[in-house]
Amino acid sequence: MPDISANTAGIRSPNPFWLASAPPTNSGPQIMRAFDAGWGGAVWKTLGQPIQNVSSRFGAIPWGGRNGVGFNNIELITDRPLESNFREMAEVKKRYPKHAVIASLMVETREEWKEIIKRSEDAGADGLELNFGCPHGMCERGMGSAVGQEPTVNARITSWAKEFATVPVLVKLTPNVSDILPHGLAAQAGGADGVSLINTIKSIIGVDLDTMVPRPLVNGRSTNGGYCGVAVRPIALHMAAALARDPRFNLPISGIGGVANWQHAVEFLLLGSSSVQVCTEVMLRGYRIVEDMIEGLEGYMRKHQIETLDGLVGRAVPAYTEWGELDLNYETVAKIDANKCIGCQLCVTACHDGAHQCIHPNPDGSLRVPIVDESECVGCNLCQIVCPVEGCITMEPVDNGYAPATWNLHLTEDAALRPKKGSH
């Protein structure tokens, strides 16, 4: 069996699957049930001065029969007394000493940080996560993403935490910025032991067309909230990878954002994360989803003969490059498997209306399989994306005789750009 034990910035856990700071980690009994189900760690729902939350709190986008491909919440940090949280944290750590318990924290002043860090450590927290990402409610009070969007403030408060803490400190970064790198580097400059990302994205999930009020409704009004769920995974992967590939950034990463299955988790690991946090999918399907995640990760590592998690982390990072470094002479064309084609013609419509007009109905009306004009095909993949039959359309490389060439003109003397296809 491969060894899937994880180590993120010195925070060790039996596996890399952690519950993110959110409603599923609101109390000790919840986290103990999660650990019984197989989760390796949990980031406690953010602790600070308890607040009064609102009702309603959640909204979701249904798509393809799944309610929650995009999810939104306007809930804030804990509304439970700190005494209760710390008492339960100590009990969790006593019962599950090998599991990772991380305290998510958000307060304002230096003295408040000093006090809450000491109380967290006294309760047995294995690490701290500084919540610099909350995009609603708290940022209007000068916390959350209001800190995360200002690199100098990020670095300053991180340095406070490092001054007071004796356990590893992670900084949770906000995605509500144009470039994540300065903010990751700010956490590093402040002395952070690692970062976690992404927090939720500032958003409005929709509008109730009957009441003409944005959702979720709170007594006839609403506000922007945090967008999460599987729809945000591409954004999260990009931001995690942007940090992992930059030579100036050298901190461990705990990846968060849209993880719904083991494949999604492996994507984060391959792009540089050493642990993966999950929230929305647990809210929709419960703690036991981790069973499939563990089984899937172990199976993937066996298939690729990877013995330890460290052997997996970051393996895809070298393949992530700038657009200008991509080979402009690499060429693919669409191939349709006649044995699998059902004749739905979706590829024809997509290609004619949304792409490059190279797939046509078969001129023999009795034949269902469309025709690909390979001389016009640019290999854009749209036909493959819309095809409802798995494996029916593949993109096959073409040996066109041209040497690799890039936009940045790293060309050999005999290299040239291949001619453009088509006249559209």
C-alpha cells in the first residue's frame, strides 16, 4: 500500500484530506464524526469574537440535475462561545491525537491575536490558519479579505502570529485579487510556515425573479457572499499552481476549492498542494465521501507506482508554462469513431456555429457519421466537449513536418511557423 500520510508545513495527518473551515467543522462532535469517517485533519470553523449570523445563509446553482455545482454562503465566523469551541477542541485532540486539528482564527488587534493564539495552542491545536479571505461581513469590519487584499497588512499580521505562535502558521489567501503571487509572497515575508487557498469568491448567486431580491433572502434583502463548489476549482487550481511554480515562493500549500472527488484532489496535489481541504461537497453529501477519496488516491498511486505522497506533490508543475512558450507548430485534428457515433450532429452544430466550420453532415444522407475536413480542422476540441458519447471523438496529433516554434520566437535557424488553416 502506498503511504498517503501528509505533512503540510509540519502539520502531520494520516492522509491529505482535511475539512476546510466551515459549517462541517463548527463543533467538536462534528469533527470527531468526520475523523471516524476517515478524514485526516480538520480546520475548525473560524474563531474570533462570536457574531450573530443571519437566516437564510446559503444559495446554489443547479446544473444537470445536481444542485450545488456553484454554491454561495453569507454565513460569517463562529456564533458559538469561544469557551465551548476550545473545550471541544481539547476533547477532539485528546481522542484523536494522530489527526490534524487546525484552528482558523480572525481577530483585529495585536493583543487579540496574542490571546486567541495562546488559547488555541492551550486547547491542543496542531496549527493555526489565519483567515485573510472571508469576502463578506468581516471584510467590511477590516478583517478577512480586507487584510488579504493588502500585502503589507497581510505580512504585518502574519508576523504578529509568528511572534506569538509555537505551532505552524498557515495564511489563508483570498482569491479576490488580480494576481495571487504578491499575496503569497507577503505571507512568506511575514514568516508564515505555509499558505492555504483559495477562500471563497465575492459573488451574488442569483436573483429571486418573484420577489426581485438577490438570493439568499434575508427578510426582503440580501448581500454578496462567498462563491464555492466545483465551479470554482479551475480558479483555485490556477492560483495554487501560480504559487507552486514561482521560484520566489517556497512555502507548502494546502489546496482548497471545488474538490468533489479523488480526481479533483489529485489535481491539487499534482499542482503543488501537500494537503487538500474540502467543504461544499461535504455539506451536500456528508463526511463519508472521504472513503472514496482515500481509495481513489491509493489506487492512483499504485497505478503510477508512487510510494509516498511526496512523490506525487508538484509532479504537474513543470508542465505549466506561459502561453508564449507553447509550441505553435503542434497540430491535432478531430477523429470520429464511426462505431461509437450516434448521429446526434451536436458536433456539426457546435463546429459550424461556435468554431471553425470543419465538421459537416455526411453527404450521403443515409449515413449518420459526420465528416471532418481535416484540412480545415484546427484541433480546438469543441466537438469533443459537446459529444455525449465518451471516446467517440478524439484529437489526434498530426506529423506536419514543422519543428517546434513558440510565440517568444525561440526558433532554430530552420524553424518556421506552419501556415494557418482556413479562410474564416
